[in-house]
Amino acid sequence: MQKEIEAAERIAKRKSKDFYYIELRPQFDEIPTYSGYAVHHGEHDRFVVPASCEICFSADGIESFSVSNIAKTQTFEEVEIIPFDKAKELILKKYDSIIFDGEVAVNSVELVYMAIPQNDLGEIASRFETRPFYAFHCTITEERGGKTVSENITTYFDAVTGDEFSTEQIMLGG
């Protein structure tokens, strides 16, 4: 999200004119790639970042063009994906197993690919494993300090193993 804000700020500094801002995200077999800001995973401050292609087009032609974070996967392996009904049990089990007085509403679920870095700091962004994940987009509502507080989160579960990968809080504009 921060990257998009910075791109919009750069564009806003230009002389006022009509333009189109187009953002394209890669897909594989009609399954989108991760499109959030950055998901933290693992023990050593590792992040999964989205792949994108951004184009700003005006009457003068292409104003800007950017391609970022395109991961190259070395090998391919067909895998069996957990059925959706079984995957939905994962998010329910997560909140049933922790001490939590609030409510969790699953707003939507999607299957996404994430390019997971497989290397250390000496080889940043040189090797990846692209895996399918179920992304559960939820709203958590709970009482904090006498007030009702809601926050939107997305929790990712590996669509092959069922292991929880990460949870990110979704920042809303405002």
C-alpha cells in the first residue's frame, strides 16, 4: 500500500492533466499472485512482496512505467490443493484455539500464489518457491478499554499443507 501511495504522490506533483493509472498483477492458471504490501514470515524478518506492473498513461503518452518484484521460479511441481471446505476449518480452528473474546467474520476467501524467498540476506531475491495459499479476509471485532474495535486482517494458510503462514493487518485509508 505504501508503494502505491508514493507512486500517487509522485504523479500528483506533475502538472495537472488527465491520466490513467493502470496496475497489472501476474496470474497463473487464472489464480492471482499476492497483491498486498508485504507479508512478514519466518524468524529473520523475511518478507513476501507483491509483483506488479504499473503504468501511468496520459494524452502525452506513457508518463511512467514500472515493473517490480517479478520472481523467477526454477522448477515446477503439480500439487494437490486442500478443498475449500477443509481450508475454511483452518481459520475457524485458529480463533477457537486462542483466548479471544471477540468475533471473527470471514468476509471472503481467495486462492493466491506467493513467491517465498528461499535465500538469506547474502542472496536477497535470487531464489523463490511459488506456492498456493488460501487468503482469508476477515474482520475481527472485540472490546478494548470499553470500546468496540474492528480491524480487517488477512490470514494466509498454505493451500497444500494447511500450515498457517502469516497474518497481516489491512490498513484502510482515512
